Amino acid sequence: MALRLRTRAESRSDTPRFTAKLTFEPIADPTRRKDFAFVATGPLSVTELEGYAAIVTTPQENLDQLIASASTVVQVSSLNHFQPGHIVSIEPRSGMILTIFRPESRHNVIFTTERCNSNCLMCSQPPKDVDDNWRFDEHLRLLSLIDEDPQFLCITGGEPTLMGDNLIRLVAEIGSRLPSTNLQMLTNGRTYRDAGYVAKLAAVGHPSFISAIPLYADIAGIHDYIVQSPGAFDQTIEGIYNAADYGLPVEIRVVLHKQSVPRLRQLAEFIYRNFPFAAHVTFMGMEHMGYVKKNWETLWIDPIDYMPALEAAVEILWQRRMNVSIYNLQLCLLPKSLWQVGRKSISDFKNEYIEECGKCSVREHCAGLFTSQVGRYSRHLHSL
């Protein structure tokens, strides 16, 4: 079962959205409580509430007294999925609690914006034209609450570069506060056509920053159709070269579907001949979210049917000693020649296994499925 990261709560507070760290133990020093949301697992005394950013509780008999004594009290039906040290965003006006950082996870993300300058056919997070610059302050607040450097952190969106100079500041802040964290950013790379912007990002000097940039075809018309933006191919190519010029490592990503698969071999050749400097190339199974649902007939191809093309594309890059991986595809679909590049890549909060997977001898090494994919997967899925 996938992890639960969103909770609908009841709240009588009208305070703006804020970020806090969960604690199940009382904080003795009242001056430190402002950073914490106290998760109350039992009856509460009014005298215990002073100074906390919020009180998270199941229904209490003395709720009116609690509300009068604490700035924000939110009630939830269950506390089971909350964990000490998790960082949450609380929106009292809507009653939404969103877990935004889990210290034990390898899959923490900073969601920068809902805006994007592309409109990809298979986008799992369809863009919205909204002013969400307020998120930047929330990101800085999040970083201030993280105690230990996580191994990995991912900047995502929307298109993060639409933050402009705030993205430069964000990467610098991550590098300063979390110097040993490996930092990846998912970007379409189109803003990187501005060499001046790339120069500023490179000047931050983050030691392990990598840009993951999608390329869907070796032909401009196909790539531009997939991202639904004329000129995107040329901008992306120029952006990748600018990144290389300024020493920013690049990962090239290829999402596999009906529109990208036909020229997969040619795309692999194109990547090698034009971007031999790429730090990593990933071929990715499609997530069944967002626009995929409305573009199903345009996009869906059973992965078992594109395995010969995928195997050929991987071989082209592998034989030329490029670092190549396959994400989001199950081992039972991959020829054994590709097992060595198959990765457990699906984020833990999106990951699922079906009943058939419970019998499989290689389940612990397999990517599994997206939760959105269950019910729509390859006809060849089986246990090994």
C-alpha cells in the first residue's frame, strides 16, 4: 500500500499556511516550541500547549478550551501515518496537512511551482498558470527545519527554472545547509538556452547538483509535438550544451510511450553522437497520471511490445560506455540482458505491487508499479 502523505483535518483556526516539524514528545523549552507541531496521542491539558506552532490531535472533549489556549488546533481521525521528525505543511483554512519531508526517505522533493513552459502529452503534474512565488519562503522554512543532511533531494515542479533568480538562491541555500546531500533537479532545460542564467546557477558551485532533462526524439517535430511547444527541441539542445559549457552535469531522460518508441534507436545514436558528456541516460516507463488519462490512446503501448527497441537503444549506449539506466519498468518485462540496468526508481509514496508480485522471487529488486498504474499494466506482467 502506498504511503499516505495528505490528511484532511478539521480546524477552527484562520491562520495562514505554515510549516512545522512533528513531535510526539513535549518540548520542555517553550522558546523552541514554535518550530514544532505537537502530536497529542492522549488527553491534553491546556497548560501543555503554550508556544507550539500547532496541536495535532484526535477529537478531544475539551476542544473549545484547547482552541482558546493554542494558536492552531487541528483534529484528524487517525494519527497512524504521522511520524516524529516528519515536516508538514498545515493549511488551517482548508484543513489540509501535507507531509513534505521524511528524514528516513530517499525520495524527498521540493515542489517549486505549478507553472511550466511546456505542456507534455504525458505530464503527470499538469501545469497551472498561477502565481505561486510564495512557495519560495516555504522552501527556506523547510530547509531550516531539517536536522541532518538527507542522502538525496529532488527539486521538481512544474518547471523550476520559472522561479528565476529564486531558484539560484534555493540551490545556494540547499548547498549551504545540506552540503553532503545529492541534489537533482527535474527541468525541461529550455531556460538553459539563456547562457547567463546557466552561468549564475553554475556559479553557486553546488558539489553534487545534476539537471535531469527530457529528450523524446532525435527529430524536432516529434519532440515538440510530445511537449506541445514549437521550438522546444532547439531550446533544449542549446540548453544542454550551455549546461555542459558551464560544467553543470546533465542526465538525459526518455519517457517511453507510443510517440517516443518508434525512433528509440535513432534517439540513442543521437544522444551518443551529440551528448557523450551526459552523466546519465535514463529510459523511463510512463506514469499513469495527469494528462496520460486523457491521452491514453495516443500514448499507451504495452511495454512488452517495445522491449526489442529498448534493448537495442540501451545496447547502443552501453557499448559506448555511457551510464544508462531503466526506470519504472518491472523485471518480468525486461529481457535478462537489461536487468543490470533496471532500477528500483519509483518513489516510495507512489509505489505499489499487485498480488502476483507477492509470489515473485525478484520482487525486492524490482521497481514495482505506480499506484496510478494498478489496473492498467502490461499483459505480460507475471511472477518469476
